[in-house]
Amino acid sequence: MHIVFSRKGVDTGAGGCASPIVNGRARSLPIPAPSGRSATTYAMLGLGDLIERQSRERLNRDTLCHADPEFHAGRVAFGQVSVAQSHLRNQGVGPDDVFLFFGLFENEGVRAHRIYGWMKVEDIIAPAQFAEPECLIGGDFPHPHTFAGWGTDNTIYLGRGRNNAPAVPELCLTVPGASVSHWVVPGWLRACGLSYHGTPKRWLVPGQLISVARGQEFVTDISDCAPAHDWLDDVIGRIGR
């Protein structure tokens, strides 16, 4: 069984801002959409005011956005392509594995990486090819990875999940007062290993890690690690089942 730490939402490199904490919950804002691969604006998702405020109006409510992963009524659809998808495939990610979605959030001027959602994979559409854009999980808008132009490895993962996690310390990856990439992590993670983080100098004192600056999907195999399963169950419980 794998856990995938999956970086999503706006940040300094994609969108030029951080997502907000709204009423005590982490509200992830999707990145702007590539041309021709979305029919959904921030306003259509009810995020118009938030994106204009967070981006200081560099983005506006009528900007098309890449609403992925998509959450609707306890279901999730998540698309991936190119190098990131090759990495997921090479790591053997598939049914029953769990994505933990994290991103950059700002609260009262303080920025941190936070886990905001999860998905347990049930089905995989690969390669994903569609005659026209489709709604995959009963939402109001077609999923961005059902648009043309993604390439031959376009892949969509489907499963159960939730988002809008509470902004509690247990779901904050960043060490308080440190740079956003300086993480506090569970003790079992170094022993299990985390893809892209094999360099020993990234692992500081026990339970702390300097995460890579870029990259989307970081995978760990927790098959035989009971503490990891307990930790994952606690995380999902805090976000909501």
C-alpha cells in the first residue's frame, strides 16, 4: 500500500499566491488553467472573491482554472500526465492507495504547507481519452483532464475522499516558524522512504525533513508499517470520512 503526498493548488510558482484558511478550514484554490483545457472559472466554483484577494487581483474571478482534484459528494477525480504520471506508474500506485493532497496556505500572514484532502483510489482511467469534455463524478463542470491535448499518458484516478480539512496543527506539514519546505513528519516516514527524498541531508533531526522545492507526487510504501497505517487513519479522520 502506498501513500502519495500530492502537491496541489496555487503557490508562488503557479498562480503567484497561497490558498486561504476560511472559517478555520483549508480552502484550496486551483491553479490557472492551460489554454483550451477548462470551461470552469473561479467564479463558477464560488472562488471569485478568494482568488482576487489572495492573488491581489493578478488573477480575477473570470480566469479559467484547473479544478483538479475535483471533489463532489464524497467522490474524487484526479488527473495526472507526463513526468509526474510516469513517476506514479513506476512507483506502482494503484487501487487502494491513498493520495494526501497538500498545498501552500496562508493564515494571518503566515504561510505553511498543509494537508487539505485525501482520496483512496478505486478505479484508474488510463490512458484517458474522451470524445468531448465530461463530468466524471456527478459535479457541475467537466473535469479538466477530459479535454483534448493532454497527451497519450493522460490518466485519471477515481475514488472516495474529502477536502476542506480543518486548519489544525496535526495536518500542518511545515515546522512552526520555519520555511514552508521545512517539514515535521511522522517518525516512520524515513524508514519507509519517500520518493525524491533519498538524500540523507534532507532528513534533519528525527521527525524533520527538508522537502524538495518542486515536484508534485511523493510516494511512500507503507505495506508492512503498522504505525503508518495508524497515522493515515488519524489523518483521514481529522479531514473527514
